[in-house]
Amino acid sequence: MKQLYMYLGVIIFLCSLHAITVNALGNVTDRLALLKLKECIADDPHGILMSTWNDSIHFCDWPGITCSRRHGRVTALNLRAYDLRGSISPFISNLTFLRFIHLGNNGYFGEIPLEVGNLKRLQHLNLTNNMSSGKIPVSLVNCSELRSVDLAKNRLIGIIPLEFGSLTKLETLRISVNNLTGDIPASLGNLSSTSFKTFSAAYNNLMGNIPDEIGRLKICSFLQHRAINFPV
């Protein structure tokens, strides 16, 4: 019996050691990913990242960073209105516990990395009022937990991805003030009529009619000014 207890004790110790090791590796991954994000910043006029995102303090205490108490992993990246200018590093996908991204009101340029679609826990994505260009990444449909996507006031081109209709938990989609073309995909009608509340696509170059499937949704805010050729 004594040997059994000793054996169980060894197993518990090894399991706890494994958990500590995995957590430590996760922390290293998150820290390195954040430093990669910092490397892609060409201008930090207030010196917020340049002066604090370093080894002087733990990365969970860096401005704009929130970590979970349980795992010590980054769950929120909120750099809203820091006047940052640069691109979004594809290494953002290594922050696998991210649930919240808010980079609005900055000067981010370039394409939105396809790798954002690897963030399986992501619930809120806000890149409003930047200079992001290129197409809306179809890979975002892999983020099945998404509740809100705000890409308004950028320089995005191309069409609204048809695949967005598979984001069953989506509540808000704002893509207004861009250079989007094509029509509004009828697939958006697949979204929940009870949870999908806001759809804004104003000030684009969209064409065609508003699909009947969209009309059946109980959307509180449907903004399509200068965006659609309405049917007579």
C-alpha cells in the first residue's frame, strides 16, 4: 500500500510538472509574439510600447495587455487610440488565448494577416479607423466564437466574404467606409435572427439588391447609405 501511495505521488508530481512546463512555454510564446507585434510598429509617438514592452516588467503588466489569472496567457490586446503606425504582425496568431483585439483609431496599414483566422477563441475584433488595405480575410470564418467584427473606416477592397454566414454567434458586423465592391451576400441571412443585431456597410461601392434573406433578420441597425442600388 505504501508503494502504491508513493507511485501515485510520483504521477501527481510529474503531471503538475508537465502543467507548469506547458504554462511556461505558453508564457514564452505569448511574450515573443508581443515583441513581434512591437517590431512591426514604425512609429510610437507616445513611447508607450517602446518604453514599457521590455523585460523591466512582466508582459502581463504591459500597457494594453490583459492576461488570464488561471493560465497567465494573453486574453486581450487593447491598443486603441495609441496613435501607433505600423503593420499587424502575423505572429499575432501565436496569442492563442486571445478573445479580444482592439487596435482601433491608430495608423495600422497593410493587409490584415490571414493568420488572425487561427485565433479559435477570438470573440471581438476591432480595427476601426486605420489604414488597413487588401481584402477581408476569409480565414476569419475559422474564428467560430466571433461576436463582433468592426473593420469600418479603412481601405479594404474586394467583396464581403460569403463565408461570413457561417459565423453563427456573430452579433455585430461593421464594414462601412471602405472600398468594398460586389453585393451583400445572401448567406448573411443564415445568421441567427435573434443574436445578429447590427450590420453596417455604408459608404462602400456595393451594388445590387438587398437580399430577401437579410430582410428576415431582426437587425436593429442596418446602414446602407450610398452603398446599394435599391430596387424600384
